[in-house]
Amino acid sequence: MSWNDNGNNGSRDPWGNKNDAPDIDEAIKKFKSLVGSFLGGSGGSGDSSGSSPSFKKILPTALVVLIVLYSALGIYTVDAQEEAVILRFGKYSTTKGPGIHWNPPFVDNRFIVNTEKLFTHTTNSSILTKDENIVNVETAVQYKRSNPVFYLLEAASPEDSIAQASESALRHVVGSNSMDNVLTTGREQIAIDVRKRLQERLNAYFTGIEVVTVSIRESRPPDAVKAAFDDVVKAREDEVTLRNEAETYANEVVPIARGAAKRAIQDAEGYKAKVIAEAEGEATRFDQLLKEYTKAPNVTRKRLYIDAVQSVMSNSTKVMIDVKDGNNIMMLPLDQVAAASIARSNQDSEVQNDSNALSGPAIQNLTDQVIEEIRKRQERR
């Protein structure tokens, strides 16, 4: 017999404590009796020392237990990045955000969707371009399930929809561009256009998917023409290099040429101003000379002749004379005669320049000496 038998209600357990909890065997017997009473049977024989509890006493306890279990089954938690879609008897009821919630089990069905997690779909296709060339384009589409209601209830297969819509958008955009644009400078704009068109298509299908980014991972020509395309790319790179070198050379030469041109213009302007000033001076001098000539023509004429002879003689050290009635040309060493005359007239002064040393008296003395020398040579002949 167990320690908690009804016949020994006042007995104590081996540890000296009074045990008022029902025995496991007794609980099993009570459960069998309850089931038997509910089914209309005897429910089995009771203990010889006690009687089975009645159905009215067990029913409230069972109901409480069932209510507790039912309530516990309806409690659930939604994380910060999730949303819960509630269906009541198979029909959409509400959407619940992050937190602890409760819904009646077997009445409401809940579907929790992560609305912030990023998913990736890749596409690799051979596409015909606008200029009738074939390129291999690989794209990666990152998306998230931003609208869980549409994602679960509106679209039958959202993942298949995004696969088909992304390939359709890619073919449309690439087919509207040339091969060079797809392979080189237009990849970024193509990705932007594909994302825009793909999002419009997904919104039209009510998939509840938001496209975050579209990136062109690789765009290359087919293997059959890859060598020729590499040559084209290399030629384009050489063109860019030569253009950069030409621009660098132009940036070096053009400023120098502009400086030289500016300097030439300034020199020309200076020469122009000089010539104009000299011409104006000569014109003024001629006007003054004309006035003097009008007053005394003979004196002025003689003075002009003497000035001309002085100018010529001061810049020459030798004079060639054609002798009258003779065939010989006599040369007078005026440099030596002038040097001797200058030495005699001013022995203390230092001769710096022959032309500068020929003053008025010296020229007159030199002229007398020349005439005297000519006369002597004519007498000798």
C-alpha cells in the first residue's frame, strides 16, 4: 500500500513530513473513473479503502487545465524584424508587429515573415543588344519582403515571379543599349533602369517584394569573339592614353606659345611706337629746317652739305679719290692722319673712339691736310 493511501490519511512520509498530495496510482484510478463515468460505464473498481471522486468534482479542474493549456498554445513572440499575418478561419484578419501576442489556437493561424532580411537572386543570360550583338550578363538582385500580406496572400509564388520579372527587365534594358555601352561605361545606368522596371513589374503583380539593389556582376562578350573584343578594348585604351599625352603636351606648349605671342605683340607695339616717334621727330625737324631754309637758302644748303660730309667722314677711316686726268685711284689713310691730328691737338686726352673724336676743328684741320696732300701729289706727277 502506498504512503498516501486514503486509509492512512494521518500517516507521515519517511522524511517526517505530512504528504497531502494524491498518489500517482490514485490519480490514475481517478482519471479512469472520470472517463468511465463520462462514457456511462463503471470506470473500473475503486480502492477498497476509499471511494472515487464524482464527475462534478473533477470537471472544474479539468476545464481549468484545458483553458490554461489552450491559452498557453496561443501565446507567441514576434521579433523586431518580423511581422505576423493573422488568418481567422482562413481569411485575413490583421497584421501584428514586434512584441508578445496572443491569438486563439485552432481559430487563428499566424504566419511570421521577416520583412528586413535581404535575399539575393542571380541571373545569368545571353542577351541580344541593340546593335545585334550578343553579350553575357550576370546580375544580382537583392530584395526584401516588405509587404507580408501581399507576399503570403496575393502572389501564388513570389520567388518565381521575381526570377521571371528580373530576367524580363534585364532583357528589355540590355536590348535597348549597344554592346559597347553594356560592356563599358553604361553598366551603372543599366542597373538603375533594371531596378526601376523590375520594381514596377513586381508592384503590378502584388508580390509584396521591394527591390533594394540591382548590380551588374559581369558583362562580357561570348567566348567566340572575346579575342576580337579584347583588341578593341586595347585600341580604345591606347586611344585614351594618346589623347591624354596630347593634352599634356598641349598644356605645356600652349602657354609657352601664348607667352611668346604676347611678347612679340609687345615688341611690335614698342617698335611701332619708336618708329612713329622717330618719324614725328624727323617731320618736326624737317619743318623747322624748312623754315630756316626759307629764311636763308644758301647758308642752309651749305650747312646741310657740311653736316652730310661730316656724317660720312666721321664713320669712315679711308677715302678713295678719283684723280683728275688720271687712271689711278688714290687712297688716303684718314685713320692714320686723324690719329696723328688728334695726338697733336690733344696729347693728354685718351682716344676712345675715332668717330667720337672727330670734332669740328679736327675735321677742318683734317680737310686742310687732305687738300694739301692732294696738291703735293699732283705737283709730283
